Amino acid sequence: MLGVVTYGAVLPGLTLLSFQGRRLGAGELWLGAGPILGVVALVVTLAVGSGLVALAGVVVGPLGVARRTTPGRLRLWRLALAAAVWGLWLFGTQLLGQAGVGALVAVLAGVVASVNLVGPVCVQLAGRGYARVARSAAGLVAARRIVDDPRATWRSVSVLGLAICVAALSSFADAGSGDPHGGQLAADLGTGSLVALAILLVVGATSTGVVQAARVVDQRETYRALSLAGTPLAVLHRARLLEIAAPLVVTLVLGGTLPILILLPMASLLGPWVLVRAAAAIAVSVLALAASVQWSRGLVNRYAAAVPSSGPGAAV
């Protein structure tokens, strides 16, 4: 409902945008009551379906006791598949062009989608490496959390990586702006990509905040146990910051490398704006991620201070 209200509130501002040499009208931007209700229903359906899929991983026995399951290790076939798709894009562009625009777009979509295959594996490897060199309690806790569930760790930053990629790719419009015939198209593409970037940054910051808060709620028993064992709150907060350090580095590398990889077959479209816009998106992404961690500090304090009402912990 907040999204619907925000959509209506930003319509006047969106009418200031120009496409095809003219400003957009409010009537062109308003979907109508039917499509909006359809979107709301679709979002609710996706949320319920996602919850049911997540619950499928919990096995309930005859006595109603849930059995905890450890996520399986990620396999290296993900890296091999991503490398094959990237190689096809880099070295088979001419062949794909002869096959048609559909094949070219399909492989390009595969290149972008492959980041979600590579990301969790890279996060897992980074967590293992960090566990070997960590010398503090906070570092060891952070590394163990990363290795235990690299998929969830990657989900907390993956949208920001997409925002970095879009920011860099939006610079290709500037490369075509010198063409008098394609100037208008280049301007429209640049405007559209910046609008998409703004939306992605908002969605990414919101998604990251929700994921960080959810991880704290999921780990509330661990926070309570560590607190009862005498772990200072400062160590718990430092562990959360270190926990996002490895996935953040992976995201920055993938998000900054992927646009160059995509534009490499079109070397003429590479320019300084690729680096400038990617750097700006990286800075905003880092700030958004840090803000999301700070935003959920209150949850950590609440669960760490909570004392069980019964059982051995009550005496403590």
C-alpha cells in the first residue's frame, strides 16, 4: 500500500521527464485502478509463494518438532556455466548477430543473470578465506555466518550490485550522443537508464534493510546466547559490519566488471563515464548498506538484552 501511495505521489515529478522531445503526460504514466490492483495481487501472491517455498526446507516430524537443516555447499559448476555464457558473449557476438536480435538479447540476459550464479560462490570462497585470517572474535563470528549461508549473505547485497551495473551501462548513451541521427535515441536511453538507476537504488536500499533486519530476527537465539555468555554488544555489532564486508567486496567487483564485460565487444561505447557513474553508484551503495546495518542495531540490542522467561537461561 505504501508503494501505491508513493507511485501516486511521484507522478507530478515524473511529468518533468522528456522522451522523444516532449514531456510525459500524467495520463501516460497512470496505469489505472485495474492494473494497480493486479500488481498488488501479484506482489502478495509472490510473497506468499516465496514463504511457502522457504518453509519447504523445514522438515516437521510426527511430534511437530522442526529439524534444522544446514544449507548445502555451493558447487563450482556455477562458475563454469557463467564462464561459458560470458565466453559466448565475448567471442561469439558476430555469430549471435547473424542468428538474430533474439539470440543476442537472450545471451545478454544470461550474462546479467549469471551474476546470481557466481555471486554466492564468490561470497562462500571469500568467507572461507576470511575465516583463515580472522584473528578477532567478531571476525570469526562473521566468517562463520558467511560460510554457513552464502546465499542469504549474497541476497543482502545483490540488488545493489545490479544498480552499479545499470549505472555503468547507462553511460553508453553518452557515447552515441554525437551521432545526429541517434542523438534523440541516446538521450532517451540515458534518461531511462537514470530513472531505472534511481528506482534500483531505492529498491536495493529497502531490500538490503529488510534482509539485514530479517537476518537479525532469524539469529535472535544466537544473539541472546552470545550475550548471556558475556559477549559485549560492541563485538556483536562489529561482527555484523564484518559480515557484509566480504559480500560487499564481491558485489563491487562483479558490479563494476560486468558492464565492461558487456561493452567490450562494442569497444567504441567504452568511455570515462563508465567509471564515473559506476563509482557514484558504488559510493551510494556502500552508504545504503552501512545505513541498513545501522538501522537494525536496535534489533540486535533488543534480542541481546532479552532473557528467556523459563529454562536454564532464566537463572542467568
